[in-house]
Amino acid sequence: MDKFVIRKRSHDDEGIDHKPKRKCSETLKDENGDKEDCAISNFVVKSPAWRHLKGQNLNCDYCVFFSKSCADEIFKECEKLLTYNEGQLAKVNLFGKWHDIPRKQVAHGDEGLSYTFSNNTVPARPWTPFLKKIKDTISEVTGHEFNFVLINRYKDGKDHMGEHRDDEKDLVQGHPIASLSLGQPRDFIFKHADSRGKNAKCNIDPVKIELQHGSLLLMNHPTNTFWYHSLPQRKKLLNVRINMTFRKMVKK
Ligand SMILES: O=C(O)CCC(=O)C(=O)O
Ligand SMILES: [Fe+2]
């Protein structure tokens, strides 16, 4: 049985475990006044109410990061501005066979960075002012720097992501991954590595969280060493979800 550790929470809800990281109550403005591809002139994030997800070596923090109106704006801008990889860059190789990924994907980041998963390497496109502003806002509030973002677009509940760990060798070891969710709320499930499949060594309950519109999930060390995560299909859900995972990659 899946175990719910976090109940659905609205934007108006007051957090129970108030655990702010760095406070950022002032308005963040693009220093260059660069609005060429971004209708959003500023983001305001007032010390969000963090909740801590704890398990055996599970170490995550979760909050509703952007207000509903700001998240709505960002979602709209994503749909207007982002384009996704096609062709070979939109495939994975599993057991020697190429498959289309069951969602759309694109990466942006510092020059020269790329992301390798399931035997495919996706180069980062340059930061746009819009994406840089989101990255900088998350860095300002969390106190962590990122140089890469992987963006996944799920057109509806049929699109999904299978169980995996974000443990690629290109990632800076021990650095958190910040996962921003926009649009359709979806279940996100953590499974402990020792409790998967027929040969499970022990029985640790999975941890399920419904990722809300505008929410941020910080996956801190050592979560990705011990726990797999997935975004399973939810065929009745009809709306688009966009997820951005901000990462710190090793520069070669
Ligand atoms: O869409 C999600 O929330 C999952 C994203 C994820 O796990 C990844 O990009 O590695
Ligand atoms: Fe992941």
C-alpha cells in the first residue's frame, strides 16, 4: 500500500512545520531589466512554509513556493516560450532498444553542460532570461546554486516518468536537486532501493506526495543514494504538468 505522508494542501493553507531556509521577502527584479521573452517582471516569494519529509535516509523539504497567480503566470510563459527536444534527443535506450520518452523534455544550463540518462546525452541549451530568473529566485530562497535545469512536460496523466534515481556521475555529489512543479498536481512516489521488486531485502513503506502547482521539492543528500522516485501514470488526469529540476552539474 502506498503511504501518504503529506496531505493535499491549498495555497491558502498555513504550513504546520514552518521551516524557512533563507528569507526572501523583497521583490526580485531582473537586474538588466531584460524582458525580451518574459512578461513576468518580478517574482515575489515570501518565506515559504517548508515541510520536511523524513524516512530512512530520505531527506527532502517541500513547500508551496510560488503563489497561485505567480505559478499561473510562469506556467503560461512556459507554454508560450519553451520548445522541447525531438528526434533522437527525445529517446531512451532500454535493453538495446530505442523508445520515445513518454513525455517531452528539454535541458537548459551553463555552456558545455549536458545530461546523460538511459544511454542518451541531452546537451543544455543556453539559459533564457525567463529560466534564469526562476533559477535565481530558487537559489536566493534556498541558498543553493544551480547551473542546469531539466524540464519535463507531461501533456496529461498518461505521460509519466519511471522509477529512477538522480545519481548520474555528472551531478555534483551531495548537492540538492530542486524540483519545481507547475500545472496539474501529480503523485510522486519514493521507493527505498532495498524494498523494490521480488528480491526486496526489507519492507520499507513507499512515500507518496502529491506535488502541487507552484510547489518546490528539495531532494537533499542522501535521498538519491537510497531512494528511487517516479511519476506514475494517472490516466484520468487530463491537464498539462510541467516540472523543472534544477541541478548542479560538474563542469568538465
Ligand atoms: O516530473 C517530476 O516530478 C519528476 C522529474 C524527475 O524525477 C527528473 O527529472 O529526474
Ligand atoms: Fe528524477
